[in-house]
Amino acid sequence: MKKILLVVGARPNFMKVAPVYKEFKKHPDKAEVRLCHTGQHYDVKMSDVFFQQLGIPEPDFYLGVGSASHAVQTANIMTEFEKVCLEMQPDVVLVAGDVNSTIACGLVAVKLHIKLGHIEAGLRSFDRTMPEEINRLLTDAISDYLFVTEKSGLENLKNEGVPDEKIIFTGNCMIDTLVNFLPKVEESDTSDRLGVKPGEYILLTFHRPANVDTAEFFVNLRDFVAKYGRNHKILFPIHPRTRANMKNFGAEIDDENLIMTEPLSYLDFLHVMRYAKVVVTDSGGVQEETTYLGVPCITVRDNTERPITVEVGTNILAGTDFRNVFAALDDLLAGNVKKGAIPDLWDGQAASRVVDGLLNR
Ligand code: UD1
């Protein structure tokens, strides 16, 4: 019997860990699984609502660390997580993605000589100014089991000298959740509720510090709304960081065609992604979800750690210069829509391969 401790911390972790948790529960003879939530994200709309919708129970351990600078947040998670590890004595700690909770808990585990597994290993943007890139590099360097979502991850880990026997190509656990919830999403009345018509609106999401911590970004956003709001509704569920910065820069936009909402629940957000004409984003996960859904996506970043979404999927990497974003969007709205395909092993079965890799190796 293996004692497994699964860690979640921030919004994008929940959809990746939920299917793995459920899969472990199918093997009570082989695994005892517990869930720890660091509390990096804590608002009802950033956290609780995901637990309710994804059907995962209240966490066994809640660390309640909240927001702070990188150093303070990481240190607080480590201090609290060490107590959990000492109490539970897990055989394996499993972390996901690239948020501060990922590296903080990973570091605690290896220092206590607990085996570490990383869900979504090997992704690289090659941009070390991104906090997530540092989290990815360091977590992979100390992990014993590296579960990889796409082939670039296999190449990156090989180039970094990670031994083959640690690497397991599982596919994408976040897509397991999407596949599972798609029928419900198609039935939901979200677009009616939010006042948009399926296939006719542009969906925006922005939260990355490199964009939303600059005044220039909000000038570009205003131009975007002025240009595209003439012919489209623009739906913008707004991350707390983005909302705070918009206020601080005095850059609020009042336009009847711009619909700004609080962060949406998982089901509502999947629905508005599924039925968007195009999604314009700086998120990592949204690039993957739109690729699976076959919905056009324009990514407002200079790089992506998920190149399969560009090579195989519907993603267009436009960069952060909005002239290029406008050019890409104009082209798309003129009918030049990129046809995508679904990457290998994004088939709804990734979590079973993670669990198999952990229990049967
Ligand atoms: C974090 C992740 C990022 C991920 C994003 C998804 C790191 C380094 N970054 O960024 O990779 O893409 O989550 O959302 O781990 N806040 C709230 N309520 C909350 C959480 C945050 O109001 O529940 C506000 C706080 O003012 C906080 C700010 O949002 O200071 C940023 O939160 P934080 O967790 O530091 O980073 P994110 O930008 O969310």
C-alpha cells in the first residue's frame, strides 16, 4: 500500500489533480490518497467553486497561506507543508503544473526523502523572467516521476539529462477533466446568462504579470475594445490581479460591448470557451483547452511552453505587440481559420496512466 499526498494550490491545479485523485480512489488496495490545498488561491471564485464542480472532497489538509511576495508565499507554503509531510509520512508527494505551490511542496518532499511526482513535467518557455519557468525547471530537476503532456516535454527533459526511466508520457490530465465535463458544458445556459450568442463573441483572458502589470497593456486593451467591440461582444472574465491593476492604473473601460465578469466557475468558463468565435489570452491552460475544443486561440505572449498547441492545435502565438495581435485577429475574422488536431494522448485517459506509472512501476 502506497501513501500518496496530492497537492493543489492555485486555480489551474484543480482540473489537473481532480482526475488523478479519482483514479487513485479506484485502487484502494494499492493506494491511500490524501489531498492538500496550500491556499495560494483562496477566493470562493478562484478555489471553492472548483472543488464543488469537479466533485473532489474538501482537502484533508488546508494550509491557508494566501497571497504574498514570491519569497514569502513560497516560504510560508514550505513551512506549513513540512508539518503535513511529517504528520502523514507519505511515500509519494504529487504536485502539478508550475505555480509557486508546485516548487514549494516539491522541495519540502525531497528534503524529507519522500519520492516526488510532477504532473505536467518538461514544459519550457525558455524565458526565465517568467516565475512559472523557474518553478518548472526546479521541480523537474528534483522529481522522481515526471509525467509529460506533450512531446516537446520529452525532448526538453532528454536535453536536460533526465534519465529515461523517470519519464512517463501520459498525455494531459487537464484534458481528462474537460472530456468528462463537456456534455454538461454543452447543456448549460451560461452564454444566455452572460448575454452573448454562441459563435459570435470574442473571449478574453489576461492575468500574466508581463502583460497586466504594465500601463501600456491597458492602453492596448482599450484600443482592442474600441476596434472589435463595433462588431462583436467581447467577454472578459477578469482575474483579481488584472482587476486590481486596471483600477490602480485608472484604466477602467466603459463600453457597452465589453462584458466584464468576475472569474467564472469551471463549467461556465468551459462553456464560454467552447462557443467563442475566438479566444484571445495569455493563459497556459487556455491554449491547450482551445486546441482540444478546436476553437481558434490567439496567444498574447512572446513564447509558449506548450508548442504542440501551435504545431498541431488551433493556437496562434501573436506576441505581446498588439499590432501583431490585431493582424492575427483581422486575418482570422476574415475567414482564415487555422484547422487544428488533437495532440497525442489527449484522450481523457491521462490520469489512469499517471496512476499506473506510480503504482505499477
Ligand atoms: C498564479 C500562478 C500562475 C497561474 C495563475 C492562475 C504563480 C507564480 N503564478 O498567478 O502561474 O497562471 O495563478 O490564476 O504561482 N488573488 C485574489 N484571490 C485569490 C488569489 C489571488 O484576490 O484567490 C489576488 C491577490 O491580490 C494576489 C494576486 O491575485 O496578490 C495574484 O495571486 P498569485 O497567486 O500570487 O498569482 P496569480 O497571478 O494568480
